[in-house]
Amino acid sequence: MAKKRIHYFWNPETLSFERIYTSFRDRLFFGLRHLLVAGMGGLVVLALINLFFDSPRVKSLKEENDRLQTQYELLSRRVEHAYEILDDIQERDNNFYRALLHAEPISSSIRKGSFAGTERYDSLKDLSSARLVIGASQQVDMLRKQLYVQSQSFDELVGILKENESFQKCVPAIQPLKNKDLKQTASGFGVRLDPIYGTPRFHSGMDFTAKRGTEVYATGDGVVVQAARDGGYGNCIIVNHGFGYQTMYAHLDSYNVKNGAKVTRGQVIGFVGDTGKATGVHLHYEVHYNGKTVNPANYYYMDLTPEEYDIMVEMAANSGHVYD
Ligand SMILES: [Zn+2]
């Protein structure tokens, strides 16, 4: 205290002002009382301000919190919309794309999966909007999981498609020589009369009559696994097409491919002749599937219209003349 106040009192007995000497204790007490009253007054004012007015920092935090909440709600709605789109894709995947490519549909238990382990959200539990934040996080995590399954499904389908494309190129699918008017069809697959002994015998391929030297085509992409003289078959080529398919071209006058050569559908591989056991110039053509001969008539679908196919089957069935 820079200025010391001096107090006096009127003494009627001495008829004079006399100085009052206050003790240090009294002065301390007065000082503390003042301080206390002032401090309490200040606190009351502060409390009132806080009650009715936020501090700028609290105010801005509250605003931020409100905005975050709104944003989360918006996000949640957007994720729901994304789910609707994904549902549609999953539905099409199972019932259209996978069905088309003969792939098993993916069950909903695999697609949606079990969502184990919510403990990953434990750190969010103490947030004021915990329900909103955890809910949105869960939604996004599940969406991510389902998208992963969906993308795997598409990868699988691309694989099947590639395999299919290769299959389409390789499978025998045209006639082994030009036979547009079908007049070259001589004899079909099945039991026929033996040309030499006149007895019923199983004819394991299809015969086409044609002039000597007529071009013979590979009926699908593949690899030549035989190009040689082969007993009764004469000059004979066998092409391996993969996927269990082989084709055989027999009684050739000559051929222009070597063992191991890669051939493509429609490529000239030899020329019609009558080498081996044959009663006339013709091509004997066989299709083998998994080591067994099958009816070649079923493997011309890239060459013939359904009507032509019917005519050919009829001709091949009715014609008794086998050239072997
Ligand atoms: Zn034959």
C-alpha cells in the first residue's frame, strides 16, 4: 500500500481528535475481506456470462460439431444410395452375367459376409455422436467388403470369358471342305454297309466326295499331332484342338503341314485323295471328343444355317454309300 490512510476519532473527554492505531491483524482481515467480496462478485459475473453467452472458442466448437453431425448424416444417406446401386449390380451379376457364363451364383452369405469384430470401433464410443459415427464407419466397411467380393466375381468371369473365346476358336465348327450346296455329303456317322464286305458296320466319321486335290481345311484352331501315312486311313492328319477335341482327315492325296504345326480354322492342311483303304476319291473326317468318336454333323455350326444343317443330317443318314 503506497498510501497509508490515517484514521482519527473525537475524544469528548480530551476534546481533541486522537489518532487510531489499527493492528496489523485488523488491517490484514479488512484487506482479505475486500479481496474475497470482490473475487466472489467477479465469479458470479463470469458464471452469468458463461450461462448466457458462449466463449468464442466454445461457440466455434459447437458450430463445428453441428456441421460434422450434418455431414455424417449426409454421408450415411450417400452410402445407403451406394448400397442400392451395389445391390442392383450384385443381382445382375448373379442372375445375368454369371448365369450367362454358367458360373454358380454367389450366395448372399458370402457376398454380405458375417461382420465380426465391432471392437475396432471401441475408440469411437466416447464421442458425443458415437452412434452416428460408428454406424457410418460400419456401413462403409461393409460396403468395401461387398465391393471386394463383387470385383473378384468380375475377375472370375473375365477368366471364363477368355477361356470361352479360346474354346470358340478351337472347337471344330466348320466343314472340312467347301460343301456349300451340300452335294459333297456322302455318308454320315453311324452303322452303314461296309463298302467292301457288304455287311453292316459302324462308320466312325463322315465322308465327303470331292475331286482329287480339293483343299481340306482344319475345322478349328489347334496343333497337328499326326501328319503321316496311317494304314487303312492312308495319308492322315490329326489335329488336336484342346478342350478334349481332335479331328482326323483321312485318305488324303497329299498334305502340306508337319507334325507339331499350329493351324487355324479354315487353313488348308491337305488335299482330297484315295490313299489307304478307300473305294473312291473322298475325305473321311472324324471328330473325337475325350478319345471317343462323335457325330461330326454336330460340329458345323459356324458353316451351316439350321435349315442346311437339317438337310445335311438327312442326307448323311439316308446315304448308304460309305467310301470308308
Ligand atoms: Zn469314311
